[in-house]
Amino acid sequence: MTSRYSLPFRDADIVVDAVGDGSVVGYLHGGVGNPGVHPFLTSLAAHDRRVVAPSLPGFTGSAPCPDIRSLYDWVVVTSETLDVAGLAGCPVVASSVGAMLALELAAVRPEAFASLVLIAPFGLWDPGDPTADPFARTLSGQRSILTADAMATSQFFDDQPDRAAVDLIEDNVARYSSRTSFASLIWPIPEFGLSTRLHRVTCPVTLVWGSDDRVIPVSYLERFANALPNVVGTHVVSGAGHLVEWDAPDAVAELVVTAPFYDR
Amino acid sequence: MKTLWFHLMPYPELPDSFTDDHRSVWVDIDPKLFDPKVAHHMYNDYIDELEFAATVGFDGVGVNEHHSNAYGLMPSPNIIASTLARTCPDVAIVVLGDSVALYNPPLRVAEELAMLDCITGGRMIAGFPVGTPMDTLFAYGQNPLTLRERYHEGVELILKAWTEPEVFSFNGHYNKLRYVNCWPRPVQQPRPPVWIPGGGSVDTWEWCAQEGHVYLYLSYFGYKAGLKTMRGFWDRVRAAGKEPNPYQAGFAQFFGVADTEAEARRLYKEPAEYFFNRCLHVYAGFADPPGYKTPATVRSGVEGMIERAAREATQRRAAPAGLGGKSTMSFDDMVEQGYVILGDPDQVAEKMVEMATRLNVGHILALCQFGNMDRDLAMHNTELMGSKVLPQVKHLFDDRWEDHWWPKPLADHERHRPVAR
């Protein structure tokens, strides 16, 4: 069962994509949001799961939230999003900026997640091995750095067929809003003190990285693994870029359902 | 019509191969290209030029703010303005201005501009740009999501600091000040004129129209390219129920004056090519980061000045040489498209009137030094503009419109008299 629906969120709405039947697993997206049901959601649902994927405010159809001005605001908004979407206490897969927010939330609300599968989270910074700036490049450059195969994110970056001209303009505005929200979460350096809070993340965590991540070097997997108190698995997906689940949806779905302590 | 002599202060010794060897004049330009000894002469030459302009017929002189670049070397416009405050006693001084969101708290801007207004006896115009994305987001690390809200809050704080008669508290999202008490306060009451430089943001038109600020279009690409933008602004003014007073607008334009058109082409070719090809050599990846534009501007499809410059530079570099592609823009193109208004004084005056009339702008920011133009040529250009062009154009609009956005200085008998030396 596939559906896209809206839920009231403060004075506006957020959009949720849901697919499949079975035990519930949440997905907190990365920088390209959820431009409709995408291959990773479908792959994960194929393992007899109901995947619930809210778009955070400002991303892919969810209205921007004018109250967001700081990372603290984002963490509160993420917490509310889990509640509104019925995901509090569920196992969650979180990617990129979504993974960073999941860690920040888990540090202050440890019961928010039954377990986490984190795909290349932002949040740490090594000046000798820095993360890339995904935005100091042209739009095509911003796109190509996110995945090993630039076409993997076509659903987000490209105009969709059979759309009227006026809708394409609004699609472009919505895409710009998503990119703005993505940028705002990691601007100018994606390090906001998370390392001092990681010891508070007590739920089981599985870490996944793409071998060809050009945004956050794969060496950061070890940094997170060393800093988190309850890492139950680490995986490097060969040939995948930063948004591993977009490059290799089936492989990541398999890792999720076989991760220790995945189910409640 | 009022004409101000406006300086960008470009770094004058970028290498000939700069466009080919370096990706950007802004943000990550090679620090090794900067020579402080060059800058010593550059700053003093440029201040000489501004001071000279103040003596030959211009109504004002102008400075602005940029960071981490060779396009314009005024990280602090207030420093340059403070030198001019003393040495240019008879003209307006327009600071275009302080990028409000970059100051913490922006009360500092209120204080420094009030100092300038006191020193000048009320000849200061306060410009408040949002700032380019290169300056604000990349060089100064502001967050694109909050830049404009922070900017508007800062402007609100400054204007309130100038006009509130009592000490007050300011509880903003970004500025928490228990006691706001701006000492000094500006000479001009209730406050100095506010001019807002813009590069094409739809929301800035709307805001200026509603608040009654001057909208100043900082165009690099001539008045014909500016028609759409200015039309958008005037539409907003009319929609706000106000008259289209040309003095509520300004426009920046490059000028090159000589005794003949042929001489003008000979004199200004190199500096124009230097400016348009090297000073505007902005890497496209710095020109349009997500969040810098408002949703309304994205929806309108209006392209900003910097964005256009970067796009055109990228297109020129990408064009195959064998198919006529070249990494630089030709001088003939610049003149043909009106980027630079060139000619003898009569020709320039005629084009200036045409430009001001069609755009309906009462304030012209004249760029008479550009690129690597040396001081002697800049002064020659300035002198011809001041003595032979401006007398032909200065009365435009006077028969119908009053300039409500011009400084109101102290009367002569109230002004400070410098000590004889």
C-alpha cells in the first residue's frame, strides 16, 4: 500500500510518504527529501515492512517552518515530526542531515528511537580530513557530488513528465526550498558540538557508508563508531556515494532488515 | 537629477591570465595575488579620486562593502567614508553600505553611521544592502535560511536606535539588547535617508516601495538590461499607492568621457575589459547558493546581477574556441550593449538623459573609475563628467519632482569651521 498524505504541523502541514505493510520503520531523509515514494522506500517495504517517511519542514512538499532559526529548533521540529508521524519509539533509518538530526534528538530524547540505521551522518569535523562543501558548486555539481550515479536522484532534481508549465514553476520553488533547508542544516561547517553529546545516544546503532562518498569521507565511519556507545554494526557499500540508499536501495534495505536489534 | 561618484575599489594588478588560471575573483581567490604595497598606492589613489570628484560638480561620493575578493576592496566602507567626511566638505556621502546582517549587534552600524552624520554635519546617506552571496554566505558564513530575516531585523534595530527618544529594549530573534541607547545620534532628523542597493530581488522592490526607501539597482549591464527590473520596482510603488518619484530610485552605470568618441574608445578599452573580464570573474558555484533568493524571486525567474555575471563567464569559458568561443568579453560588446556609456561629453549627456528618463531614476551612481584605470585617467574622466556632462543633465526632473531622499545638512552657520593650518 502506497500513499502520500499531509499531517497538520504547527500552522501548516508536513507531507508523509508511506509504503508497504508490516512492522513500522521510519525513514528520516537526507538532502533530497522524499520526492514521492522512491526506490529505497519500495525496497525496504518489500521486506514486509511499512515504511513511513515524513518530509521535514521545508523539504519536498512540507511547508517551511518559519520558527526554525537554529539547530536547536531543527531538533525540536524533528522530535515533533516523529510524534506527528507516529514514529516515536520505532526503528528508524536516517540519512545524511537526517542522520545528524536523529543523533541530536537521540542525545536529548534517548527513547525516541528503538534503533537507528545511520547512513553517512553529518555532525563531526576533522580539519585534516574535512567534509566537502556540497553547495560551493554549480547546481549540476551539487547534484553529482551526492551520489555516485548522478541519475540516481533524478526523481528530485529533474522536472517530472506530464507536468503543466505552472506546476513546473512551483516544483522548482519546492526544490529550491528543499535545497535551502538542506544547506541551512550544515552551513557553513557541519559541526555544532555533536561530539560532546554522542555519549548520550544509547539505542543500538548501525552505521552505513558509501565507499565513494565524496561529501563525508568514509573515514568518518570509524570516528562515529568510536564515539557512539552502542554501535552494533558497520558497513561500507561498495561503489555508493553519500546518499547510499539512492545509489544502492536494495543493498541498504537488506542491511536494515538484517541489522542487530533492528526490530523493537 | 543627482549624480554621485561611486567607487568599487577594484584590485588593479590581477595578472593578464587571471581568467584562465583562476576560477574566481571572489571567496577563494589566491591570497598570493595580493600585494600590500600595491594596496598602499591603490587605496590612496582611490581616495584621491573620490576627493577630486567632490570638487568638480558631483553631488556626492559613494563607497560600499565587499569581502574576500579583488572586485572591490572595501571590507569596511565606513573607514573610507570617515576619511571623506573630513576632506569632502560640500557633498553628500553615501555609504552603500553596511551589510547589516554581518554585524553583531548591528547597533554598531547605527553608531558608526551616526558618527559619520555628526562629523559631516548631516550629509550622510545610509545604504543597507543584504550583500552578495559571496560576501554574506561564503566569506562571512551566514546561514542562507536566516540571512534575510537577520538583515531585516538589523535594519529595524538601526532605524529604531536612531529615532526612539528613550532608551529601549530590543528583543529580536538574533539581537537581544536590554539597553539600546545610540550615542551619538544622527544630525539628520528623524534619521538620514535610507537607500537600499539591490541586484534584482523581487522582495526588495516590495519592501522599498512599502517603506519608502530608495531602491538602488546596482547593474553591471547597462540601462536596457535594467528596464525590466526598474519596471518591476515602479509597479510595486504604484501598487503601494505612491507616486513614481524618480528620486526614490537610483542606478549604477559605467561612464567613459573623452574629447571624441574615438578617443574614449581608445582610453577606456583596457579598464573596461579588465573590469568585466577579471573583476566579474565569479565562479558560478558561489553566485547562487540555495536560500539566498526568496521564494518570490525564484518564482519570478529574475536573475541577479552576480548570478548573471557568473553564468556568462561560465558560458564564455565553456564555448569551444573553434566555434568562436572565447574566455573573455570584447570591448565592442560592452559598448554595444550599453555596459559602458562612452563618447564625447554631448554624446554621454544625451545617453545619460535617455537612461534616466527611461528608467525613471533620479540618482545616478556614476562609475568613472573601473577595472585597472589609473588615477590620472580616472581624474580626466571625472573632470569631463563633472564639468561638461553633468551641467547638461542636472536639471532633469527638477520641474516636477522633489528629492525627499537627499541629506538635509546643518545650515552653513551651524557647520564646523576647520582650523586654519
